[in-house]
Amino acid sequence: MKFCNSLRIFILSFVFCCALSGCSEKKSSVLDKDDIRIAGFYCDYLLLSGVESDNGGVELAVIDSVDLNELLVRHALTRESMQRKMEAYKRNPELWRLVLEQVRANIRKKAATAQ
């Protein structure tokens, strides 16, 4: 009987530890090199596609495939790598939020250097 009780306690302890590990706080995602390149690409894309008009509004500029390919080359990206990362961002919205924060920081930095 003693072995049976020990086994039962061990199993209950294991289940309890597994349940507690699910409650632990998730580590925040960290941007890798590809994420940083995509943030740079997206920043340049937004700056290239949005043009301020004389009345203070924003007019959208059409970006053709030549400009898009140039941006991809400038940031050392391929369409396939972009597609893979976009799928990863769909699965992990927190990572996409971090990329967008990096894009915002890049835009602010470029705006500050332009003034």
C-alpha cells in the first residue's frame, strides 16, 4: 500500500506542477534579425507610400513592383521570407506588436533626422 500511496502522491504532484507551469508569465518575445529588417522595410514602405499634400492631408502614392523589389533588396528580404514571417506574425500577435513598435521608432528617428 505504501508504494501505491507514493505513486498517487507523485502523480498528483506532477499534475499540480504542470498546471502551475501553465500559469507562469510568458516571456516577452524578442525581435530577431528578420523582424528588424521587416520593421525597416515596413517603415520605408509607409514613408514611400504616404505623401503629405499641400493642405496638410496625406495623399497615397502608388508603389509599383520595381519600387517594392528595390525595398526588398535594400532590406535583404525576399518575398518568401516576408511570407514566412507574416504567417509567424499571424500566429503570434505579440511579436507583430513588437515589430510595429520598432516601425514607429524607425519613423520617428527618420523624421527627427529629416528636420
